[in-house]
Amino acid sequence: MAIAPERPHIYEGTRIPSPIPTVLQVPPDLRSSEDVLRINFGPNHPSTHGVLRLVVDLHGEEVLGLAAVVGYLHTGFEKNMEQKSWWKAITYAPRIDYLAFQNNELVFVLAVEKMLGLEVPARATWMRMLLAELNRIHSHLVWLGTAALELGAISMFWYCFRERDRILDLFELVAGYRMHTRYFQVGGLAEDVPPGFWDECAKFVEVMPKAIDDYESLVNRNEIWLERTQGLGLLSADDAIALGQSGPVLRGSGVDWDLRRAESYLAYDQVDFRVPVYQEGDVYARYRVRMEEMRESVRIVDQALRRMPGGPWIADDRKVVLPPREELHTSMESLIHHFKIVTEGFRVPEGEVYVAVESPRGELGCYVVSDGGPKPWRVKFRAPSFVALEATATAMSNALIADMIAIVGSLDTVMGEVDR
Amino acid sequence: MVDAALHLRDELGFNFLSDLAATDYLGWGKAGVSGYIGTPAGRDLNEPSTQGYQRLPVEKPQRFSISYHLLALSEGAPRVRLQVWVGDGQSVPSVVGVWPTADWFEREAWDMFGIAFDGHPNLSRILMDDDWEGHPLRKDYPIGGEPVRFSGEE
């Protein structure tokens, strides 16, 4: 496993700008030059994946200075979650990152379960893993489609969204919603998996590897694609670690690190998958990592389908989990429990916890503080997109304006998650 | 504080700052807490679950806490939480020089909680507007209290 070498001073030999690591400043001798043009790129621009604003200093086509401005999509999720009872707050989590919704749900639910010390049944664990991996494919497909679209490959967009729609259909089948499923409940799943899901999912597992072959045959040796991705947006392994990058960006920089393997949550230690790592640290490496991750995710889904355990899909703890509907008609105690959980919400013991999962964008962490009451005291999401944007200044040094699109795209940021 | 951070990074190998989370503990424990009794290992199922006030949460030394969640990219993925306690109006040394990724995290903590970081190269608001008043994630910041512009009434 790769371990970053010792580095006495953070700014020695790195490309991270100084003194502000996230702002690229125009060299002093060009500051008064009239040839340097400052433009606003965004916040409303089709290739900023939402509302990212980049203040760019241009010298001809060359990017000399760059500062990312975020916050246009700030909706106060964390403040809102403090006002809701624990189980209602789950609804907010998926909306933070609208492409990796199930991973967001998962991390919040895992954090609450860790505080409760709740045992989750095996079926729920495996099903969560299956959906999290489908969600990873979904997120990477949207990334691939839009990133290619920005570089002019419109057909990729249609192909990717064709498969994306199949995944959304699966989500609809299992949870009733295409996006923001809120299917993970504290203790397990909100409902059992409907019987028709397995066949449909197996069909998808069969189709998807061929679809990935299609994508790769479209762009892998495409001259334009290679020209516009190779050698651009360089991020060395040391810089990536210092800038807190995670997920495909980190693995594209040659750091062999995946929380699914390193910290093995859910049932990832029981399935066989490979962690793709590329050394180049450029846009192309990140693209390759994501493509191979999709293949690995399909393999994990396949294994989960074959080995899905039976049994209960939610924990049997009446203080936390809603009792089965039919019991409400016959059991007074169930009715009381149901009433208490629905009106007041369950209580979580006092304490604080930080849980991290590997979302499609990298380390998605959730820090939760409880005072023992029915509402969270504090919820903080460690958003991988937020951190990824910190790398724009480093990756963009010596870039041209046209490359900027490819580089920002390759970091795969979701602005909902950045601004929360 | 910065020495401790450098020690953690260079001697103990915590080279990756996962997260920096500030928390406001204003009003902590004032409401009293009912419900079942939690233990460090989680819930104790043998304890009766009663309603009514049972015990208060442990008092906190200062109003704000800042939690640095550190990760070592090595076998076993060890994690460590470094926690600093800050009173209202006090400031903390910045760790941008130790982990550059702290840049935006510290700006976010300043924006949301009003905790100043000494030595931060660019401590400005990040999520809210530059001219925003107040720090939204503070417990005394009202919800739904902001005036609505363009409401139709002049």
C-alpha cells in the first residue's frame, strides 16, 4: 500500500500555490501589465456543473491566475438537519449530493447507527452495498457523459444517459423514487426489496460491461479526447494528499487508497474487487480510474446479487425502528412505539462520531454530535467535491483556457455538495 | 497547537486532514435529556427506557469546539480526532501551513461560526455572501429570520 513519503516542508517541490493554497496568483511582474485580462467564468456557465464561479486572469489563452468562488448553491442543509428529528434528517442527506444520493444517505445512517450501537441485518448490509455501487456507476456515467459533452463529444452523453436511465429505473423499482430515494433507514432498509428487482438488476449487470466497452471504443483512442485530456491538470501524489484529495482524483495521482478496502465498511471485505490506480495524475488518468471503477462496481453488484442473504431487512429494535404495519392493529405496545417514533423521533445517545465512506467522488465523511435528544446537535458533511475544488489552482497552473473546462470537469464536482 | 499538528503529521504519519468541523455548544444540556441511557458501547438494552428527564449531557469546556479529523494513508487507516475548544471571540492558529486542504475548511468555519484563524492567508466568507451579517450555524442565529426582499409590499 502506498504511503506518502515524509515531507519536511509542505511547500518544497510542490505545485501548490503559496501563500494561499487555493488561489493561483498572477506573477508579480505581470500584475500591472495591460495584457492580463480578468474574466468571470460562471457562475452560470454550462460547463461548470452547476454554479461554480472561477475568476480567471488570462494572458492570451494562458491561465495566469485563478480563484474559485463557491457558495451560490448554499442551502443550509446542516442547519436544517439540526431542526429535524434524526429519522427525518435522513431525507436531507441524499439531496446534498444529487448524483451520489445513496452514498450520502448511507454515511448519515451509518453514523447514527454507530452512535446507537445498532446491529444491522446482513440482508440490509448487502443491499446497501449493491445500491451504493449502482449509485457509483450512475454518478460516473453522469460524469462521463457531461465531461465528454464539454469537450464536444455529444454522442457520449446520449449513450451514458441511456445506461443511467436503466439504473434510475432500478432505483425506482426498489425504492419508488428515481433520485433521492431515502431507502436506507436507521437499522436497515425502509422496505424489503421487491421480487422483480433481482431479474432486472441481473439484466443490467449483463448489459453494463458491454456498454462500458462501447464508451471506451468511442473515446479511448479518440485523437481529440487524448489531446484534450493527456498531460493536463497535473496533480502529483504528494500534492493530492496535501490538498486532501480523495477518490478517483487521488487514485489518478498514483495513490493506492480506497476506503472500501482500507476501512472496509458494509460487506466490502467479503467481495472481490480491484482498486484501479494510475500514476500520471492528469485528466486522462482520472478518466481511466472512473471507467475501471465502473467495471469493478458491476462486479460487486454481480457478486451481491448472487450472494444476497435472506432474512430480515431491518433491525428488530422497537425503540428505533418502526414496528411492522400489521402489528399496529393488534399490539398496544407497537402502537405506542410507532407513535413515539413518528411524533417525537427516537433518541440517540450523547456523543460524537465521524464516519467516512468512499462515495463516487471520494471520502464522504459525516460528523455527527448528539446531546442525547431526538434531534442532531450538529451534522457536518465532509464533502469530497468541496475539497476537490481546492485543487483547481494547483491543477490549473500552466493551463490554457480551453483546458480549464477539461480540468474542472475531471475533478467531478457536484455543486450541491460543495455548497451544502 | 500547530506544533501538535506538525507532530501528528510528521512523527505519527497523519498526513491527510479528512475534515475540520466546528460545533457550537451554546445551550448544550439546557433542555435536559430524556429517553434511554446510552453507554460508550452503544445502547444498553437492559436499561429501562423511560421518558422524562434523566440526566444532562456532559458539560463542555468552551462554547465552540473544532474537530480535526486526521487520517493516515497507511495500513489499517488509523484515524485521530484532534479537538480544540474556543470561547466566543477567541481565535485558533491556522493549520493551512500543515495541511493546505484546511484552507477552505477554516474559511467555512469562519463563515458559519465566526471562529477566527490566526495566520490564515485568506480568511473570508466562502459559502455566504461577502456582506452577510452573522454566522448561520451558530445556535443563536435564528431560523427563518432573514428579511424577504421583493415581497410585493413597498
